[in-house]
Amino acid sequence: MSAWIDFSLSGYSWQANRDKDLVSVELGPYFVDSYLSGTNPAAASAFFFDQLAMAPPILVQMGSVGGPLDSTVAFVERARAEGVTVDLEVYTGMPRNFSKFRSAICDVAFRRLALWCGHF
């Protein structure tokens, strides 16, 4: 849920959604450094992986005002082009990580996740 596909923070939506998402482009490097502990962001980003065709089915649930939205959509399109089964659900008006907060839309996302997992 709310995948962070590109740790390089290079997508346009980081700028476009800077005042709407929970993690701004300014705070992004702090979270990247905390998560990766010095690992090269490009090396750790699924966005840059070469062998997507070997990936299992993927469900991506994203808020429409999330910073990483455009890089996530690009990743989904590339994975599909390489034959990976990918379901993308974009929740209108929601920030990245919206699923961490108790709300009706969060309940919908978790129900969708449970149904999706039941297919495999």
C-alpha cells in the first residue's frame, strides 16, 4: 500500500503535490536516508530494476496526491509491458500512506487488499 517505488525523489508529482502529501519533497531525503542507511537510492528503487518480468503479481494502492504518484504509475506501466500482472488503485484526494489512518476510505483499501490476496 502506498508504494515508494523510486527513492531518488525524481518524479514531477513530488513537486506538484508538495503541499498535499504527508511527506514533502523537502522531508523525503530524511526518510530515504533513515530507511536505506546509506544505500544508493537508485540501487534500492524498484523503479530502476531490470528484471521486472520475474516479479510476482503486484497490487499498488496509492493516494492521488502522493509525492511518488507519477513514478509509481510509470513503474506499473513498465511492469505491465514486461508481462507482470499489476493492479493499480489510485484513491482520489488521498495522500501517500493514507491507509495508516482510520477512515472509511482506508477500510475500503484494506477490504480491496484482502480480496486481491484471496485471488492467489
